[in-house]
Amino acid sequence: MPTAIPAFTATAIGSLPYSSPDQALDLIFSSIPGCPIWPQLPKRGIREQMEIQYSEGLPCVVLDEEKGRMYFDTADEDGCAIAMGSFYEAYMAAEESGDWSAFAISEPYSAGIPAFKRRLSTQPVELLKVQTTGPLSIGLSIVDENKRSIYYNEAFRDVIVKGMIAKCRWQLQKFSSFARTTICFVDEPILSAFGSSTYVSVTRDDVIVILSEMVEAIHETGALCGVHCCGNTEWPLLIDAGVDIINFDAYEFGETIALYPAQVKQHLERGGSLAWGVVPTSEKIFENSVSSLIAIYDRNVQRLADAGIDTALIHDSSLITPSCGTGSLPVEAAEKVFSLLGQTASALRERS
């Protein structure tokens, strides 16, 4: 699926360090009006944390607010079987009807979504981005009652995949009428640990199958699918899964994309994009400027060009993002990230 995204479009990863969604949206629409996002606001409480935010409607979820954690209680096998049956009935009904409201993210879990919808009603856009935490990151990070990653329970693994597809489909159903092109990012930070001893039993084929199912479901809505990983990983995994946009930390790991020139060339030539996370989401933001960030971008583009990929193709297929979300940063640092993000993307567009 060709991306149809203007070169050097700036967008962002979801989280911001505000409690007020309108304050977050003011920053978003002033900095990246070409592809705004709805803000995830983890400082509002446990329900807006990365995995928990997408947990509504999943069977056997226990939210322990006192301890600040979520887990799956699978001990009651009969009860879980009933809950899983109800989940699949709702999922199949949504597939048949096209109405994904049974899997809505309610306002207690996201103040940013209804605020984003209100803002879009008065500030129309051509392009927008939504996001969902990926099933691999949820499955490997969230445990059962025995503190075992729920990913290793095969029945629940499929539930997590279907659940995150449903969250994507609901968001895209809600927002697709507000823009000519919608993008859904699947945020998979856990992929930076792929191949490590911690997750040695997670196979390459498993990752591709899971991500391919997410990509296919997003494509069925007419939207584009991006995958965000804020560390180093085996990037051809995403290409083989059919992802439209590969979003990576180009500030710290920019050279890693050039380790796979043949696959990256194939990705770009079939209409895919690279979303360069050249804007650091750390205190290093105060050490940088537009010119220093463009220099980082140029160095990494040159690595791909030296490997035989046409420079114009790279530029035409490039988006600019922060390296990760800004939810854990001080407000001053997050505002600097968004300021440099917008300025850097604008400077690259003017130069091209």
C-alpha cells in the first residue's frame, strides 16, 4: 500500500507530560499540524499507562490500582473460558457489522481521544495519526497471576492480538472521517529485546505472524500501518510483516537501518516510508538544534545512499518524529522536543 504521505511530514509518538488534554493538543497542533495525534497522558493516572490504556474489554484483566499494576487472572479456568467466549462473540459481531464500539477506549482511560475529536471538528486536517500499544509488548510485559508473561499462554496470546486489532479498528472508525489519510502506529518497544536471552523462545516467525495480522486488519480500514520501536531491532521483521512506516530512534540507533540495505530498498520501492526519530526524547534535547538534527539525518541517509539506495527516494519517503514519547519528560523538555520537531521537519521540507 503506497503511503501517500508528503515528504518530511512531522508526527509524534503518543505520550505527553500533561494532565490537561487541551494543553497537550495546543502543543501538538502548533508544532505538528500536518499530522497531529491524540495525546496519551500517563500523568493522569494508572489507566493512561501504556499497556493499561488498551485493556478495556480484555477477559480476566485485574487492575490493582493500589499496587499500580495490571495482570491477567487465569486461575479460574471455567470463568476465563466464559469470559473469553464473550470476548470472541463481541469480536466476531464487530467484524460482521463493522461497528467496533464494543471495544471503545472510554474517557477514564483516555482523556485525549474525546479532546482530539473536539479539536478536529474545528481544525480540519489532511492527515492524522492514532496509536495502539502492540500485542508483543503487552503480551510480554503483562503477566498472569503466577507472574508469567501472558504471551506464553497461547489462548491469551490470540486474545491480546485480537484485542489490540479491535482497539485499532475502533480508533480508525472514530477518526477516519476527519482526514484524507489516517495512520495507525503499533508501538512495540519490546522489539528492542528481540533475540535476547530474555525472550529466546519468541521466534522470528511468531513476530511476523502477529505483526502481519495487525497490518492486515489496519489495511482493511484503508489506513496506513506504522510500527514504532525506540531501540535497535531486526528491522526486516517489520518489512516482512508488510508495515508501511518503520519508526525508529534515529538519534541513538540511526546507523542500524543501513545494516539491511536490500530490504530497506525493497520497502521504499514498494511505497513504504521511514519515520526518522531524530529528535531525542531525553535531556539531550537541550544540547541540540535544527542544524545538528538535520546533520544526524543526513549522515544516516548517506549510509543508505552508500549502500545503493537512491537519495531522492529516501527523502521522498521520510517522516520526522521524536525518538520516543515524551510522557516521562519534564514539560520544558517535552515542549523543546516538539518545537525542534516542527522546525526540523520544516527546514528539511524547505531544503528539498
